[in-house]
Amino acid sequence: MNEQQSAPVRVGEEYEVSIEAVGGKGDGIAKVKGFVLFVPGVKKGDYVKVRITKVLQNVGFAEVIQKLERLRKESKFETVSKEELEKTEEEQQDEYEDTEDFGDDLNKER
């Protein structure tokens, strides 16, 4: 049985991966479709584009071809964006109309 047939990646393929950990020999560890890749020259938390250089039955090796900027994940619990949080108080005041009749229009309908 050819070793590469059981691996979900092939030599020469490129993937964008997140480095999940650093192994004992200093190589970064990433996963593609659950398959472990060792990537030299990276640190935990890096997001990089890699090219597969060697594939064994249980692990693979890859080289960094580009450092990437991780896309910001939107939190499902987020209610205020970073931009809104950084606005000055004056900028925030300009966005809202200050009225003294809050709720009066609700009472008129009844």
C-alpha cells in the first residue's frame, strides 16, 4: 500500500493553516483535515500558507510560503464592535438624537 494514499494531503499542495502548538523539536504543528503537519520556523498562533513537502503515513511536513493575517472572527456574543468601542464620546453623541419625550408616542397610541 502506498503511504500517500492514506493521507488527505499530497506533496506540492498548498493550504492556509493555523499553528496550534509547537513540538519538542521546535516545529509548529498544524492540522489539515485532521492530518498533522510539522511546519518549521513558526510559532503557536501563527496563521500561514504552507506547501506540503513530504507526506508519511501518519504525519506530513510543510514549508511556509506566506505569512497571513488571520481573519477576525465575529463573536456571536459581541454587541459592540471594536470601532464603536474606540469612538470618542463626542462622536457617539452625534449618532443619537437626544429627546425629552421618550416613550410619549407610545402613550398617545393607547
